[in-house]
Amino acid sequence: MTAVVVMSPAVGWGLPPSSYPRRPAARAGKRSAMASIRPITVYGEPVLHRRAAEVEVIDDEIRELIEDMYVTQDAAHGVGLAAPQVGVGLRIFTWTFPDSGDAPNVGHVINPVLTHLDKAPREDPHPDEHTEGCLSVPGLGFPLQRPTRVRLSGQRVDGEMFEFEAEGWFARIMQHEYDHLNGTLYVNRLEGKWQRRWKRAQRAERLNVPGVTWLPGTDEDPFGHDADDHADHEHGPDGDHGDDEA
């Protein structure tokens, strides 16, 4: 689906999240032009478990959402963030990743379409090579095999259509975020012992209760990045993208 663009866009393509000024909490009836960190929804919140809706019109509200997603992802040390993770059931996600090939290191997509270009390896996932994390499943990480090459197409906030291919960890990030738009979290794809370990952790952490959020930059970082500002979440092992979160 192609969304209609209303008014001129305010969000750039491939601009670093640090370039967006953070918006203080707005007073009732007033709206600020700067970006704001939004609370991240946690597993159990209904918006995370249903298919997100197509964006029909790209207007100031959508542009503000994308700006907020960039700074929220940055504050959370994430490499990706989907709109349902900030409580908005729309088909939008952002990313920031250094090894993105021909795609922008920093980007966003509206109404994406993702196509797998190969199949996931059949062997068991290795904890040191295939572990993912998720900002909406705080403090946990589990290994998961995924296809290693994908094609992503969609629309930018300025209305332009685009398409690129991704491989390796960048392909994993694209799949992880795309799954969010279909109501699937990476833990829903776990198999065997890793699925059993997730279920035990889910019961222990009570990760099935609606209404739970955490606020990056204010609440204690569930992945320990308050102590280590060099690690990133949502997808792979420290130092080679594992356990990065999205």
C-alpha cells in the first residue's frame, strides 16, 4: 500500500538519531516541534500481539512518531524499533546499524514488504552467534535461526518508494522488526530447549501482563547498558552484533 503524503516532510532519510532534538513533555493542548522518548511496551501488551495497520496518510502525526522512534531507539541502545513497541499499531519501523551494505545505516520504512531470499539454516542455533534480544522482552536473549538474506521494500516519510537487499545481521534486524508489525516477537519463533527456557523465564518474570512499559533514559536499562554504553540491543553477541535489541 502507498500512503498519501500530506504537507512537507520534517524527517530526513538516514539522519542519525542524535540529530533530533528531544522534546520535553508537552503541556495539555500544546505540541512541541522536538522529538520525545516514548515508553517501550513489554510482552503482554495487546498492541504487540496483533497485526499493525497500514499507514494511509503520511502527515505531521506520522512524522512526529518517526522522530520519536529514532530518539527512543537511540536512548534504549537499540538497533531497531517498531511502532507497536511504543504503543502505536502502525506498520512503521526504524533502524540504526553500521553494517547495512547499500542501505542507509540509519533509516525508517512505512508499510514495508519483506521477502526472504533464502531459507533459515537447519542446524540448531548457536548462543554465541545467533542470539537475539528485544526491547519489549527486557533483559533476556535467546538464539534463533533466520534466513540470512532478505529484500525489503516500502515507503519513506517523504513519500518516496525504495527497495534494498540485506544480509547477515542486518537481514536479521529487518526480519525482527517486520515480525513486530505482524504481531510476532522473536520469542514466539523459538524452538526446542530455547522455547522451554523462554517459557520458564516468561513465568518467572511475569511477561504476559498488559500495561507494563519501561522508559529509556529514565528507568534502569534492563540490558545493563547504563553500565556499558558501548553495547547495543536487539539482535547479537557483544562485539559482533549478538544480543542487540530491537
